[in-house]
Amino acid sequence: MGIWSAHTSTGNIVGSLIAASALHHGWGWSFVLLGIFIILGGILVFSFLVVEPGDVGLPSPYEAYSKLEQKSEEIREEKENLLDTGKIDVSSKLTEMHIELSIRPKVSETPSTAIVNGNSSQPQEERAKGSFTRTEYSLVLEDQQIGDAIENCPCPSSTMGDTAIGFVDAWKIPGVIEYALCLFFVKLVAYTFLFWLPFYIRHTKIAGMYLSDKMAGNLSTIFDVGGVLGGIIAGHLSDKYNARATSASFFVYCSIPALCAFRAYGGVSLIHMIALMTLAGVCVNGPYALITTAVSADLGTHISLKENAKALATVTAIIDGIGSVGAAVGPFLTGYVSVGSWNGVFVMLAFSSLIAGILLTKLIVAEVRDMLSSQRTLAMVELRQKEIAGTGEIL
């Protein structure tokens, strides 16, 4: 997703260079040339965009929910068989395991349909007191994971099918509020740079000199070069550690000192300007790219949405729509604040980044808790496997 999101910054770079190259013919030609590209882009999308994966023979992402339901039903049937045959005593251990495994990490890949092939040599009374075979442990754990995912959906059943999800119901999906408000402030900062950076560079002394309009426009594209790198790095870290909120907040908080350094030292020399502008682009556009791509895709295919394509569109629109409000507010406020001092503009941008990071705090805590719980569960499974190997239990 990080690599895919680079198209946004790439488009900004190409558009700025085209607009700057047409300035000597008159500023109006910048709009004419870019307008022609927009028309060509619309024709390209209309002619070749694939609406549904099935149109080109690819599987639908909504099949995942159906597979979860089918898998859950298979596990429940097998657990009922174990209960009926007396292989699991539900009086104590199942309750204990339900509490202990209230998290949902995926720790077992053992097919549930291939593990009930024998009887344990352990006496029934002893097993009722505490220990599970790998078969029983896997059943309880996997059923806990899938059952929680399907049955504890926060959204009402009205999200099923092709009925468009309600606006209020869409906000109930976990993470939508936090990410939408975070994107508001992230896009406020990003679009302030996008619209005002050429003007700022043009009216700021760099090594004691003012640059021309064309040079300022070309130089401003360095910010989007950093945006390309930031999107790729943020996407990689997010995938590697499976921590969307933590990755986004890391870049958001790093953008605060980056913005301050750009304001304080960007005019020292052209090298300072380029280096600090690139750093600011990495930190500002990193979370922007992450939230508008990977995060939106995750929330848009949340288990509570099930197979509702219209719900997916609503959730994605809410996140990006709220962010677009910030994209409008930032440049608007900059026009007033910059009259007094550009220092005030950068204070506004740094404060916006701080709020964006704070908004993700709840999600960060949840991610850290899940990672720690996952590690504990993996340790439990490894310990249990060692016990099974030592006692020679039959699987």
C-alpha cells in the first residue's frame, strides 16, 4: 500500500513542474495544461477501471467473511462431538480458557478437521482438573478467535446485504472516529504545504537570496519526494509490525520537530532547505498515505461490514471526507495567520500534528495490549506442546 500510495505525491510533483513550466506564457496556461491532463485521466478511468474483482476473474474480498462463518460452524460441530463423547470436561477448564484467551491472535494453523483421531491416554479426572490435549486446546482457541470476530460485531445487522449503511452506524465501527479525526489534522498540515510552500519559498531568503517563481515552484516538489519515501516507509513498518496506529503516530510526532527545524534552519542554504523539506515530507505524508490506503482498506473490510460493498464505500468516504475538511481549513487559516508571521503558521501546523498523534492514543494502547497478549499466548502454546511431547499424549 505504501508503494501504491506514492501516486499521490508523484502527481503533485508532475503537476507542480507542469504548472511552473507554463508560467512564462501566463499563469492561465498552467490551468489549461493541467485541465487537459484531468480530461485525459477521466477518459482513462472510464475506459479501463475494473469495478469488481469478479469482472476479471479474481476472487472477491467479501468471501473472507463467508469462510469465517463456515469455519466457525465446523469447529463448533467438532467441539460438540468432543463434549458428547466426554473428551472435554466443560466444568472448569473451558471457562478458564475462555477468560485466558479473550484475545484473538492467530497462533495455530492446525486444521480442525484432522485432529480428532484418537483417545488421550490421560485419565478423565486428571484432564478435568487442568490440562488439554492439542486437539482440545486448538478447538477452544480457534473457536474463541472466530466466534469473537463474528458474533461480537459492534454494528447492527442492518449492515448486511446491499443496503447502504447508515451514517451513524458507520461511525460505530472501531477506529473510524479516531482515524477520521486524525486524518483531518494530518491533511490540514499536508495541504497547507501543498498550496503555500511555493509562496513561502519565494518570499523566504535562502542563503541571503530570493528565488524566482519558477525555481520556487520546482523546489517545492522536494516535499512530495519526501512524501513518496514516507508513504513507503510507513507502509513497510505498518505491515512488518501489524501496528497501523503506532506507525502513523510515530510519523506524526516526528513531524513536529521536523516542521520546527524546517522553519528555523531552512533558509541557511539551499542544501539545508532541500534536506529539511525532504524530512518534513517524509514525516507529514507518511501517516497521510498510510491512513488513506491501508487503514481505510482495513476499516472498509472490517468484519462488521460483512459483505456490504455500499458500507465499505461509506466508511472510506467518511475517513477521507473528514480529512478533506482539514485540507480546506489549513490553507484557509494560513492566509490569515501568515499576514502576522510565518512563525504563527508553523506553530499551527505543529499543534495540529500534536492533536493528530493524541487522537491515536487509544488505538496505540489497544495495539500494544494485543501484541503483548499474543506473545503470552504463543508462549502458552509452546509450553503446552512441550508438555505433550514429554507425556506422549495421543493426538
